[in-house]
Amino acid sequence: MKITGLKLYPIAIADPPLRSSYGLHAPYAIRTIVEIDTDEGIRGIAETYGGEGPMGLLEASREQIIGMDVFQRTGLWLDYERQAAAESSGDRSQTWFVPGENPMDRHTRTFAAIEIACLDAIGKALNKPACDLLGGRARSEVAFSAYLFYKHAGGGGIDGDAREDEYGEGLSPEAMVRQAKQMIATYGFDEIKLKGGVLDPDVEIETIRELRREFGPRIPLRIDPNCAWSVDTSVMVGESLVEELSNGGYLEDPAPGMEGMAEVRKRLLAQGIDTPLASNVAVTHFRHIPEAFRLDAVQIVLSDPHYWGGLRAQQALDHFCGVLGMGVSMHSNNHLGVSLMAMTHAAAACPHLTFACDTHYPWQTQRDEVVVGGRIAFHNGRVRIPDKPGLGVDLDYDQLARLGERYAKLPYRKRDDEAEMRKHVDPDWRRVLPRW
Amino acid sequence: MKITGLKLYPIAIADPPLRSSYGLHAPYAIRTIVEIDTDEGIRGIAETYGGEGPMGLLEASREQIIGMDVFQRTGLWLDYERQAAAESSGDRSQTWFVPGENPMDRHTRTFAAIEIACLDAIGKALNKPACDLLGGRARSEVAFSAYLFYKHAGGGGIDGDAREDEYGEGLSPEAMVRQAKQMIATYGFDEIKLKGGVLDPDVEIETIRELRREFGPRIPLRIDPNCAWSVDTSVMVGESLVEELSNGGYLEDPAPGMEGMAEVRKRLLAQGIDTPLASNVAVTHFRHIPEAFRLDAVQIVLSDPHYWGGLRAQQALDHFCGVLGMGVSMHSNNHLGVSLMAMTHAAAACPHLTFACDTHYPWQTQRDEVVVGGRIAFHNGRVRIPDKPGLGVDLDYDQLARLGERYAKLPYRKRDDEAEMRKHVDPDWRRVLPRW
């Protein structure tokens, strides 16, 4: 089954004013829907990062992709691997790049989009769900977590950009408990992740404590300041939240750099605090893992089929981490239903992925969904592998057209949370690491 | 596609009196041909270790295997993983076990047989070669090496057992050059591996030197004494063969134990000798890899789909080693064409496997082949992925019956090279490690 066509649909999806250490989410997140045609008349789809960078990389491979057998993807992988080896200028963690803009994983990102579309097409040809093309699922439903963000109010809340959302402002511990309750009431999540690195660490500590008081120890809690803290601050937070981050919780990317992470770990362990450190910043690529392992800098790796290289690479990561005794969780970016299903199939095929996956899905709405039938359903915080072939979803071309028109009108072609922060919140804002 | 039947064909294949540090090969090597039936009328086959142990493990899983969807193999894998975790008594390297008899990898061995048969059936259902069910081949032909053994003459050469072979006695450097020339003339191999640990290290060093003189630096050379040497002797051999083991050569399992290997490496490196150490003794299971990496005890891992857990596990190993900067080669046991094809598909799907694979295939003959059409062809030392579905071979049931009758008559049900050595060569022989 050979690829005969490659279509890229750039889209823009409304996004609330979410905050992180990277800055502020823009009014519209950009994504790319990838569609391949095959000589058997079967199509395959995927969703990936948006804007000129990711689109350009896919375009640059168009000649190689057209004519490719959907089963024969190793050549493309190896070609990208060679390019990456030639271009790489040493270690480039994601510390200073928003996901999707990190040169380190540009090739695995590009490969992933094509691989996922190929697996979707193969699944449709064989009438098999994507996760069952990979040795068979380890589970039939995948748990996601309530991904809380400190945020401004939507609906013109900052300076007139129309970003409606039902969660309102969330800039205090109390507001975050409200956000969590609201999200859990809607989706049924039973794990919580808080994006930190936004407010003073004492406020973020208090937020976690309030969440614990509200939900009790059966709801694991995680906090992820995206490297906003010094080693000292990270250790202080780890000391302060020993109980709150136990029972399936973790401290994600508290401090910048592999060495920083290792130092945090060492100092916490020296006090008998074994709260695991998770990462999707120090570790974003297979080549980071040996050092992370050697230094014990990271105990839980955040996978993500979008940038680790697709579903099979995701499985390799899962297996790798299982062997090294590292845990596996999953990272997320703003995304729609195609990505949600790719993440679900990926997680279903990964036995060692035992933490609830991140997802930004609650921050998007029915109005911007591009899959036929609308939003993917959650049952008790879980997405079920549907009894349908491939990813299990089809594209709504009217919606694609509408979101494409919106993309065409946007003034930006890449994600830049720092610029957005300067525009809406503080004209002098710079990303400073560590900030506290 | 569900499994409806599981047939196990125990067979015995004539084997020449090959020597290693384990002892002496018995007159007949024992293997098991595995065949699954499915509800779609498609069969899948595999070849694995022989005798009561491996057969018993497969029988013990019969209930779980019958009814299993050939695409849904993860449940079986996880079940074995749980059993292995419960049974494991710490580290059990293969130092004291012949392959196929190591309790450490009993579960991955059993899984491999079923997985390979499933992939064969899936390939037949989809009309795809097995290697293309795994993301696509990295190469379309796989190089094997001339696997030389010190040996007694066959044809009743020792005490009347009828083990005909065309290579005659090989117990001197000159005889081994003759063996190499003969094997290369027949198969076209362009890499050589010598099974050592049999004669005095000085004789084995001289053998490697004679091979180098005969074949020159374009034919990489390896020597594998299976832990027969002390660290001192290993270092001495490494020093003596710096040039001979360069250019794609390696020193395989010179000394027993991970620590021993690490010490050999350290002492050679201290002298500026970076001959890589390969292993299928210190490292036979994923759980060995972290320590091997940490200690720099092993630079090249010998994969083998038969005991690492099948084709997908083989790929995971390949990826793992690629990330860690370790090389990948492939181990072999006595085997027939079904295994040869599984090894070929496995190697074809592994980009980092860049060394010619081991194979015992030249030590078996047409008379004992169980695949339709007879012996698999080599072209310039390589086996091509055939343009046929699955493994690309079918079973010759007449041959299976004949070899099964021979198995029924055999007095032994497990491989025991030590007992064989005592019976034929030296009644007091014991495996001593290190011997030199």
C-alpha cells in the first residue's frame, strides 16, 4: 500500500489564556492535520504541531513520502536519524524551547506524523485498531489526568482577545481547587497535574496542599514548573510536599538542566525523600536517557508519540524505561481528537505507562473539534480504544476548512508564549530560569 | 485471527562433534518446531530450543495460547514478565547454562516461539514478509559469519557415533584455516567468528593470527571462548590480538561475570586498546543491560530472537543498544531453516545490527532440513528476505516425522555438553571457569 498523496491542513484552535514558565498561551493554538492518500484508496490521518516549522519539515520530505509503502517506514526513520546526527550540535534539551520548536526532536516529530498516518491507514486496511498493530494492547482504556493551569479569565479577560472558556480566572489556590473540581466533574479524572512555575512557589505549594485537602490521598498530585525553580527552591518544594506528592505523584522538571535535576534528586534522597522526578524537559530524546539514568536525574520519563517518534518509538521508550526501572507518563500539548486518539493508542500499547497521561483536551471545545461526531468521550477520566480500525476517528472537512481559514488570518506562524506574555501581561516579561 | 491449535514437533538433527568451553556437542542437537493453527485456516510456524524443558514451558502455556488473537500478544508477554519477576532469584547470567537451559530467559524464550509463529501467520494473512510487520525492514539481505569450531572428526571419529560432516578434524591453527576456507568457499561469508575456549590460549591466538594472514584485514575476525579465560588471560589475548580483532572484530565473553568483563575492558582501555567486548553470556536479558552499560562491561550485545523474546523484543534490544552506543550482533545455536529465517527477518528489522550474525547452519545438512524446498540459500554469505509472506518457509512434514522418530529414540532430553565431553573425550572432564 503506497502513499500517493500528502495533504497538510494548518489549523488554529481557540485556546484559553493559560500560563506556564514559558509565558502565556496565545489566543489560538496552531496545529497541523496530516492526511495521506494511498493507492488502495485508503486514507490515514495524524495531528501534529502547527506553524511554518513543522509544516516545512513535512513539506521537505514530501518527495520521500510520496511513493513510500506504508509498511516500509524504516528508511524514512533512518534517513532522519542520519540528518539528526549530522545536524546535532550536542545536547539540546527542551529547556528553552516550547514543544514543537525544539530542533533536537524535529526529525522524530516529523517522522511521528507520517508513521501515525501510516498506522491509521494500515489499521483501516486490516480492520484493526492502531494499538493492535504493535503487538497488541496492554489495556483497553487509557487514564488521563486533570491538567490544571494557572490562567487568566477568558472571554476577552486580558485585552479583548476572544478566548471563551468555562473555567474563568485561576490565579489562587482556591481558584485552582475550583478548576479541579469543575474539570473532574466533567471528565471524571482521578489524577491531577498542576502546571506550576507561574506564581510564587509558596502559592504553588499552597495550591497543591489545598488540592490534597480537597481530594485526599487517593487522587495523585503532580506539579510541573518547567524549570522555573533553582535547585534550592526545588528541594524546598520537595521537602514541603513530601506527603502531597506521594502515592503516585511526582515533581516534574523542577530545576533546569540534567545536572540540576540530579542535584535535586540527590539532596532529596539524602533526606529520605524519594518523591520521583519526572521530565519532559531534561529528557525529550532517547539520547538523553543514558545520562539521566547514570545521574539518576529523572525517575519518570514523560513520553509523547508526537515528539518521541510515533507509536513504535513510544513503545521503545516504554520498554527502555521498564528495563531501566524508570516510570513512564505522557506529556501533552494543545491538541484535538486526532492527537488524543494517537496518544490513547500509544498509551494502550505501553505496559509500563502506569501514570495517567497529560492532556490539554479539556481546554479545547466542541466548536473546534475536527473529528466526525465531535469530541472524544471520556469515561471516568479514561478514553476507551474504540472498536474501529486505525486511530478510530475520521476528519470533518467542514471543520478543517473553518479552522484553516482562521489559521490563514492569524498573524503568527509559530508558538511564542514569551511574546504573548509581553503583549498581554507585562511588556518587559522575559523567561528567566530559574526564576525563583 | 485466533489460535485454535498448537502443535509441537520435537526433532533431532545430526550435529558434528563441535567443541566449546561448555564441552562437546552431542551427536544430535534437539530442536522443537512450533506450529499454530488459526480460525482463519492460516498456520504459523517457529523453531525453538529442544527437549523437555522448552517443550514443557510451551505445554504449560497451551491453555493461554489457544484462543489468543495472533495480534494480541501483549497479555502473554506481561503474564510471563510477572512470572519471571516472581521466580527470579537475582542475577542469573548464562555463564553456567547452555543456551536454552538458562532459567533466566525461560519466559522470553517461550514467548518468542509463540510470537514468531503469530508473526508468520499474520504475514501469511496479509501477504507481507515478517520483517515488514515491524515497521519495515532496514535491509533486504542479512550477512552471516563463518562460524568456526574446533572439532573432532565426524563420521564416527570419536567412538562410533555417526556424525558425518565434510569438515573433518579441526584442532590446530592450520586445520581451522582450512575449515574457514572450505566454509567460505561454500557460503561466501566475509566475516569470521571462531569459537574458542577449547585449546590453549596460545594456540587460539595463533589460530586467529593464521586466519588474519590468510584472509587479510577485510575479513573481520572474532573469538569467543565463552568465559574460559581469567581476566589476566583475557587481557593477554586482547593485547596479543590488537590488530587482528580490529576493523569490525571483537572479543566475545573472554572472562566470566560482568565484573570480570568490566575489568578486562578497563585494563585494555588503560593500554589504549579499544577492542570491543561482545557478550551473550554476561548479557542475555534486558535486565543485564543497565549494569553492563554502567560498568562499560560490554560494548556489543549479541541479540537472538529465540531468547530475547522474539522479533519485537529483538528490535527493542537493537534500539536500546543504539541509544546506549552499544553495538549489536546476533548469537546462534544449532538450528534449521525456520530459525534461520526468523533470525534473518529479525536482523533485517534491526538498523543497528551491523555485524554479520552467527549461524550454525553450515554444520547442519540438507538431509535434516525441515523446510519445503530444502536448505536456505546463501548469496555471498547473505540470506535474502524472500518475496514470500511471513517467515517465507513452509514445513516439510515428512522430514518432521523422520526427525521426530529420531528424537523419540534419543536417550537424552536436554543439551548437556559436559556429559558428552565426559562420554567421548575425558571421563573426568569438568567445566572449569576460568580454565586458563
